Amino acid sequence: MEQIHETKHAQLRALPSVEKLLSTPTVGHLLQRYNRSYITDKVRETLMAIRQEIRANATPVTLSESEIAGHVASAVAQEDRSPLQSVINATGTVLHTNLGRALLAKAALDEIVRVGGSPVTLEYDLSEAGRGDRDDVVADDLLALTGAEAVTVVNNNAAAVLLALNSLAEGKEGIVSRGELIEIGGSFRIPDVMRKSGVTLHEVGTTNRTRISDYADAITPQTGVLLKVHPSNYRIIGFSSAVDLNELVGLGRERQIPVMEDLGAGALIDLSAFGLPKEPVVAERIATGADVVTFSGDKLLGGPQAGIIVGRKEYITRIKKNPLKRALRVGKLTLAALSATLRLYRRDPDLVAALPTLRWLTRSRAEMDTIAAQVVPLLQQQLGDGFTITVEDTKAQIGSGTLPEEEISSRAIAIRHTKLSPEKVAVRFRASDSPILGRIHDGTFFLDLRGIFAAEELLLQP
Ligand SMILES: *Cc1c(COP(=O)(O)O)cnc(C)c1O
């Protein structure tokens, strides 16, 4: 015992100093690529780990100076990877919030690079050599695409709802149907957002049925807004009825109360033209008479994260003057990407080809099967014995709070093993150098092909 103790002390004493390690050739190379304080930290951490190992271990730990320097180099190499790792989305959820939702069009990516690296006319009017308004960057296109009178853009749709409610009805009441008091993705609940916006929630109707007379009876001089919410991620079926927007608009006009609608996904074009489930189209809601409509930039629109508020000029002006707008506004990179995306909607001859979101959503079964036919034999070879790989029909989801039961049919590679659980199979794919994320359904691991455009994407990289 005493002997081991002695040995440990000797080992600890024998470790090189931080300075000594910094002057080794290996660490010297690192110092050409990384700053000194970062590398010094890594040297300290490596030494600390070795000391702990010496103290904990009964067997002697002997490492040469150059071996320790090698440990430092591999610790640095491990951290070289961006914390935002690229992954392969074979989950079958197209707009996956945890994976960053919409993929941007090439035109939008190019704009981000250009605008990020150059002074631009973000709030600068060249004709007057004076101050402009950053919302003007996207105003013309959004007005043309939605038919609204005015527009403003904020950080995300949650911010859009908060800002619009606060601007229209702070200190007053907002009337909402009980069937529309929804929660989206855990942290966005209509009653909570209303409270934070300073608007008192006045619920009307019941969970499954609300009539226009419920709204009418609830109106008092305290009413500041009639709010309609698209129940994006669920639907009440059976004995149910909700009030149509046009009825609510009629009531709002009559009583001179603004009608606001939170659309969530909010499509700019009618997706049913592509054989997809019909999601509310912003222009149709504006045409029906909604005074203010809010929707996301990175859901069905296929652009960057943003919250878009369109509507009547008088209300949008009020929203833009709200000091909260300054706190919630977007930066130039967002506007660059949004503007480029909107220009595609207005001008591109082949929107499906140009916009990744639409491309994913509208892919043909034949295209997915072609890729599957290439992947299956290669994967079979990679995975080896015990695995059964088949191509099956599945249901993909649009995601991000579009109606979950409105699934789109898809094709997937099903991977089964005689002994391994589907969770274990999933781990193996996640551990690939470009992590591959699939989905487990009914005890089987699936790789959905909707978002896969080349066979190599689904092959395991060591
Ligand atoms: C998604 C969604 C939101 C939140 O939008 P974010 O862009 O995620 O902030 C709010 N309301 C509805 C109805 C939604 O579907």
C-alpha cells in the first residue's frame, strides 16, 4: 500500500509542467492554428485528467511528454467540429423544429453570404440618402403575395403573436374560442402568451363547439381584439363546430373590433395544388377580411426563422410603433434570406425545384424508390448478418405544427435485426460520422426517404 502511494507521488511529480508541454513540437503546431489561452486551457485539462487517472489507478500510468502532447492534440481535434453538426434527416418529419425546420433555397443562402459580408441598404434610402425602414426589404413582395396593406417582420411567430396582441389590446380583453386555446411545441401556449402581452383572456364557447353568438355575447367596452388561432397540431373531430373567419370578421366590423388570426404555418400558396393537405393560405385569410394575420417564416413558407405580421395599415402602423418591436425585430441576415425566398415565390418558373421545403413535400414515390433500390444492397453489405432490410410504405409528416393527422404518404427503408432492439439500431446510425436520424415506429427502425436525395446519405460513415 505504502509502496503504491510512493509510486503515485513519483508519477505525479514526474509529469511535465504546462510550460514544458507548450514548448513541445506537437503543441507548437497547435499554437500556429489556435490562440494561446485556448491551447493552455487544453494542456491544463489534459494534465488534470492524467493526474486524476494516476490517483485513481492502482496500476502505474506512465506517459512520455510527447504522448501527453498527443492527448492535447486529440482533445483539440475533438472540439474542432462545429456544435451545430450537420445530420441526415430520415425521420419523416420534413419541418423538424429540433433540426432547424426549413432548409433554405440556394438563392437565400447566397444572399446571406453576400449581405453578411457587405454594408447593405438595410435602413438606408439611397434616393434620399437618409434613413429607411428595414421592413421595406420584404414589404413589396409580401404585400404582393398576401394582398395585405402593410407588413412587419419579427424574430418568430411567437414574437409576432405577442407583439400584435400587445399593440392591439394591451390592458383590454381578447376573446378566443376554448377550442383554440392551444399549446404548440411545449413552450408556446396561447393563454400564457396573451397574459404576457398584457391582454386578458376571455374564453368563449366549449372545447368542441363555439358559435358566433358566443363571441357577440362576450363583447364589452373592454374588448380589444377578437383572436382566431389555427389549431395547427391537433383537430377536434366528431360533434364539433368552429366559427368561420368571415363570420368573425363580420362581427368585428359591426362592433369595430380588430380581428386577428394566428395562422402558425401559414402557406403563401395553396399546397393542395400539389396534392398536399390544404393548409390555410395567408392571401385567402386577408381576402376574407382578417385585420391582422401572423405566420412563421420557417414553416411552410420555407424561409428563415421569422414571424411575419400582415394586415391593415392602421394596425400594422400601431404594431411598428410599439417599443417592443425594437426588441423583437430581425437582423439583416434574416431579411436577406426571407427576401430571396419571397422573390422565388414571385418570380421563379419552377418553385418546387427552387424551394427545398416544397421539393421534400412533393417528391414522387418513384424518385424515392430509385434511391431505395441503390441503398438497400449497400446497407445490407455494411450491416452484415442478422439484419433484414426492406422498403415499405410509411407516413411522413409536414411537422412544425401543421396538422399531424394530415400525413403525406412516403417510402422508408425498414431495418430489422434478429436480436438488436430498434433503439440499438438507431444508435448505430446516429453514431455515423454524418449522423443519420431515423424513426422508430411499431418496434421497427425506419429511414424515411422523403428527405434523402442521394444513396450515400444513408450509408454509415466510420
Ligand atoms: C408554430 C406556431 C406558433 C409559433 O411559431 P414560431 O415560429 O415557432 O415561433 C404559434 N402559433 C401557431 C398556431 C403555430 O403553429
